[in-house]
Amino acid sequence: MKKERKTQILLFLILVHFTLVPALLARQSDYAPYFYDNGPSSTNGNMALFSISEDTAIGTHIYTLNGTDPEGDSVRYSLTFEKGSREYFKVDPKSGNVTLVQELDREKQDEISAIVSITDGRNKVIETVRVFVTDANDERPEFQNLPYVADIPEDTDPGSSIFRVQAVDKDMGSGGSVSYFLLSSPPAKFIIDAHSGVLRIKPGETLDYETEPTLFLMVVAKDGGGKYKGKQQVLTSTANITINVIDAQDTPPFFVGTPYFGYIYEVSVPGSEIFTVYAKDGDLGNPNPIHYSIIGGSDGVFDINSTNGCISLATHPVLLKNELYEIKVKASEIGPNDQLMDYDITMVTVRVVDLNNHPPTFYGENGPQSTFEVTMNEHPPAGEILRGFKITVNDSDQGANAKFKLRLVGPSRVLRVVPQTVLNEAQVTIIVEDSSGIDYEKGPTISFKLLAVEIDTPERFSATADIVINLLDTNDNIPKFTSEYYIARVPENSPGGSNVVSVTANDPDSGPWGEVKYTIYGSGSDLFAIQQSTGIIYTQPWATLDAEVRSKYNFYVKAEDSEGKYSLAEVFVTVLDMNDHSPEFDHKLMERTMIIGAPVKVEAVDEDAESPNNVIEYSIMKADPDNAFDIDAETGEIKLKPYIKSMAIVQNITKQKDCKWSLVVQARDRGYPSFSTTAVVNIDITEAATLKGPMGVFLMKSRDNPLRAIGVVTFIISLLVGVTVLVSAAMYMRNTKSNRIMPARRVIKRRPRDQEPWNLPLLKLNNPADKFIVGDPESNPMQTGRSSRPKPPPPSAPSLPPPPPCSTRPTEWPRAVPTISGALAAKGSKKAKANRRKEGNISSALVSELKMKLEQKIIESNQGYC
């Protein structure tokens, strides 16, 4: 047990040794961290004596705190300031980077005290450092003792110093030095010392209170320049200098308000004030008193107050010998000891004038008069003097008081007065200026005001007179219609003597000259008359107006006064149509043939002139059979009812083969009252034969217009005859040259026996070629009855091949079969024989050629229907 106990104690001691001894040894070797001291010019270390420019921007990295721990442990930094001071910097604890956080101003604080520390977590080293703020050129020069005001006598010598300005710049170095100069345009009368700021009067310049009592200068203070935020800059400041020029006694007095004029009136008394002169000392800043005196021109008539310059009358106006006086007045400065010094002299003009106490007055033949009256004809010529007026105007004053103007007040520019300006007295003349304004029709009386007004007097006295002109009328107007033309309408059934229209013409003249007489004339006036005094136009008693005969009349109406002056107007009369005719059919009984599907037309005529009187409506009043026809109310076309489409239906309705129906048609006009008439129409109903091909279509279209069909057929026949003549002439010329005729063959064309010949009812070919037509025993016997002449048998000829097959229409008409034939001419040996045969051969050839052409046309027509 003891051994074990010893063993445990030994192990404990060993454990304590290995645990405590290293700790004690380590405790004995733990050193504090420290800053590097790299000097004031370095940007890292302990920041002692570090300098920073005041224009450094906020947020700039300005320094790095740098230190170490002897044991190599990591260190941390801190930066603080004394309590109450501004904190300009902050530091990153790990990197030691110092950043500017507030703006610097050397002029306010040029040294900053800060506390920096470094720690390794166990030991902390604290140091107090000073950071110096260096200067930048950021301050402008500041003028001292503002504002600058200087009072300078105007007689100060040129070159004299009169003022000194001072400016201070808080910057250091060149940025704190200040120089001065003046800023003026144009150049002032002053100069300034650039270094001292002393202001002087420029040599050769003087001050003058009278011209420039106050001068204003602008002085500029400029520093020596320096860097600010890396750039060189120069800063300036300005100040104003006010220089008050003090007046000196160097200018004589002067009169104010010259020239001077005074007046003496007929009612003035001795001692009356005439005029007051006023003078000032030229030295306005320090004026002396003024003494006034009269030195000439008074003639003992005027006095002057030596203190205030008042000139007064010394005697009665009636004793004055002159109308005009020129008084010489002197103004002198009163200097020390009442000594008269500098002076000025002026002239005062005094006029003796009449008192304006008489207004202008108008006079007639018997003395003063306010109304002047005359009677005259209207429209006197322009420029004529109205001699009926005897007017005189007078003003009893003298000189300017007797000068006045004359003018007429009334209708503008009708009359004018002469003279227009009067001095004392004048005879008044009134002249016509605008003759049209003197018109009796505008008014039998014209009134004016004759006005006389003084011109140059303050009282502006005036006088008026009434000018009255009574006008006599003359025949100076022509009758004038109220309209250039008159439009009238009169019914055609109006009885004779009916009023048509009333015309009016006015003549503004008076008496017989204003009475108007009316007459009418012109090609259309035969049926009308007019009342000479009233202007009422009426129809002649025997006249009958008929719109169907003539509906428009126009003529002229004349308005004439007693001296033959007249004017014209045109009258247009329209005869209104009345419904006085009933519609009329050509016949009371009409026969019409109607083809089923085609209308027939009836027509009535109404002789009225205008619609609706001549507009006709048609209707069926009665029909047999009933309900078989329709009629167009406007055109009169009669049609079968749509269900009647064939003759079988027609025969079924009538139960007879006779298809002639009757109906009563009424024609009624649209006038008021309305008239009507009737007619019986017998209609023969038939069914149209079916015609096909162009000819059939043409005939169907032309069935209601046979003249058109005849014209077309005539044109075709003429065309064929012309072609035949041309061809015959050509063949004749050819055969004449060759002396022979060479008909080569005879051609006969036959049709199938089951076809019927085609009859052209409108086309008849009566020519010599008919004798060559070959007879067909199966043809229509009517074909042979067309010609009364017997037809010789045709010569034998080889038969032609049958025509090409075509679909024969069942309703096609039978057609004749033309042939072409000719004779063979043999060349004879005897001249007489040849001549005898020549005529027959030519005739046969012409006939053959014509037949050949005709056959060709017919064949082409037949082929068109196949």
C-alpha cells in the first residue's frame, strides 16, 4: 500500500511539473505589441507628426497604422479622440487603414490630436499623436472695414493719396499674399497701389463736383495663387468705393428757366408783380446767397427785389411809352463780409399787352346777328359762292387776342367757309363744296353752325351763328322701279280685263315732277294693257290666253315723269295651264292584231300644255272575255294575262276558233278636275310563226315597225345590185380585152326532196336569171305562180353533188334552187360570125356571173341556219 501511495504521489508531482512549469515559463516571456516609427514623411507607422492637406476629400485613405507583436500574434488597431473634439478619422481594426471622415479646414483647426492603440489581445499599447493640417488655397481675400466711402474736395491736387483699402487672405504662403487693382470702364480718374492698396488721383486728372458729384469705383483684391485639390487656382474679391466730391467755390451763379418773359396788362397797377427771376450758385454743394439787381433797360419803369428776384411795375400802364421792354438783370454771389463775387446776367422781355375782354361777334346788314337765312335751288354747282349771305365777323381786342378761327359745323364736306383764320375783322364767304349734299329730297332745309373760336388766348372766347338754307326742288330724279323685273302668273282661262301684276316706280321729286305715268311696249304686250296712273297690268278685254298656244310672254314697262325722264323694267308673264282638254284617241274603234307573248299599244293625246294636266293613265273598263288582258297605266301597252301562253288556251276560253276579243280602254288625265275618254279595241289574237336564224330574229323584232324592215331590205338589195354592177363591169372589161368568154361549167344545186323551198316574202328577184331556175315537181305550187312569164327549160348540165347534210328545221320555208350556167364560145374564123356571137355570149356570161354570186349568198345564208 505504501508503495502504491508513493507511486501515486510521484505521478502527481510529475503531472504538476509538466503542467505548471511550461505555463510559468510562458508567462515570463509574453511581450506587448508596438508601432513602427517610420517618421513624419511616411504613410504607415504610428501616425506621429503626420501631415494632411486641408483639401483632402472625405473618404480618402490617408494613413495605415502599422505595428507588430514580438511573439507574432495578430494585432488589432483603434483610433479615438478626446471627449468633445471632432472625430476626423476612423481606422479599420484589422488592416489599420485610416480614412478621413470629416472635412478639414486649416484656417479653423491646423492640428488634430488623436489616440492610437495596438493590442494582441493580451497587451495593449496606447499612444497620443498629433496630426498637422497643411494649407491649400481655398480662401478668398477679405476686405476689411467695409463699406468704403471717401469724401474728397474737388480741388484736391492730382497724384494725391485719398484713400487706402485693405484685404486679408487667411491662406499661407503665396495663397495668402494680396495685390490690388481697379476694375472700371472707361478708365477712372484714379489709380491704386498694387501692394499697399493706397488710392490716388491719377496725374493729369481733376475732380469736378458740378459734373460728377459722386464717383463709384470697384477694387479687386487678388491672392498669389496656390493649389487646391491638385489644381492651381487664383482667388479674388471685389469691393465698391464711393467717392463723394466736396464742392468748392469755383463756379459762378446761373439763372434757371431762361428765357424770361413778362406781361403788363391794361388793368395792371403800380407795384403789380410782372415776373420773378431765379438764379443758383454754381457750387451746388456749398452755395452762397444770391443778390439780384437791374443794370439796364428799365427806363425807371420797373423795380426788382434784390433777395428773391421779383420784378414789379413802378408806374401806371397808361404812362408806358413802349410796347416792349428788354430788362437786363444781374445775379451775384454774396461772399464773406457781404462782398459781391462771381455773377451772371440775363435778359427779361416784358410786353405790354391788351386784355382779352371781347369775344368774336357776327354782324349782318343791320348790326349784330345770330341767324342768317337764304333760299336757293337744290344742287348748286361745286365752287359756287352763296351770295345770299351778308356776314361780317369782328373781335375788338388787339393783337393775339383778336386772332380767331372760323369753321362750319354741320353735314360733312358740303360747304366750306372762307377765310378760316381771321385777325380783328373779315367778310365771311360760304362756298359749295359737295353739290350732292344739297338735295331737296333729303330735306327741304339744311342747317349749319358758323363757329368763331380764339386761337392763342387762354380764355378761348367763341361765338356762333345759325346758317339756315331753304331749298327749292328741281326735277333732278328719274322714276325708279322697285325691281328691275316683275314675274307674274295668270291662269289661261282668266277672263279679259283680269289683273296680271302691279308695278311701282317712285320719283322722289315733288309736284308734277314726282308724278309717274306708266306705259308698256314690246312684242309680247299685245294682249295686255296698263293703267297709266296705278301701274296695274291687266289683260285686254278681248284677249284670250291659252297655255297650249303660248305660255310665256315678256315685255317692257316704262315709267315716265312730266318732263320725259323715264326708266324701264321687264315683265315676265307665265300663262298657267288649266286642265281644259280631255285625252283623245285617234279612233273610237281600233283594230289590233296581237301575237301571243307580245303586247299591242293604244295611245291617247291630251292637248293640255303642262303636267299633270297632260299626263295620261290607261285602264281597262270592260273586256270580253273578262280578266284576259292587262294594260300598262303609263304606256298603254295591252298584254294577255300571263297564264295565256298559247292559242289552245285562247280557244279554250272562247270555245270558238274565232280569236277576236274586244275591250274598252279608258284614258284619264291627272289634272283637276280630271277628264277621261274611252275607245273600243278589237284584238285579233294569233300565234307567231317560229322564225329562226338572224333573218327570223330581225323580222320578229321589226313586226311592229314595217318601215324599218323595208328600209333594211332596200339597203341589202341596193348593196347587191352595186356589187353585181361592179362584177359585171369587171367581167365585161376582161372579155373585151380577150375577145372571148370562157364559161367553164354549168352547176345545178338541188335540195333534198323532203325540204320545202324558202320563200322570202319581202325579197323578189325579178331578173333574167329566173329563166335558169330548175323546176321541182314536188315544190310548192305557189312557187310557180310568182311569175306570169313561161320559163324555158334549162340546158342540160352535169348534176352537182348533194349539199352537206344539215338539220332542217320543220318550219323552214321552201327555197328555190338556183343554177349557174354558161355557154362555151368557140373561136370562129369569120369576123362577122364572131361579132354576132359576141353579144349573146356577153349577155349569157353576165347572167351566169350574177346568178353565181346570188347562189353563193343564199348558200352562205342556208349554212348559217344549219
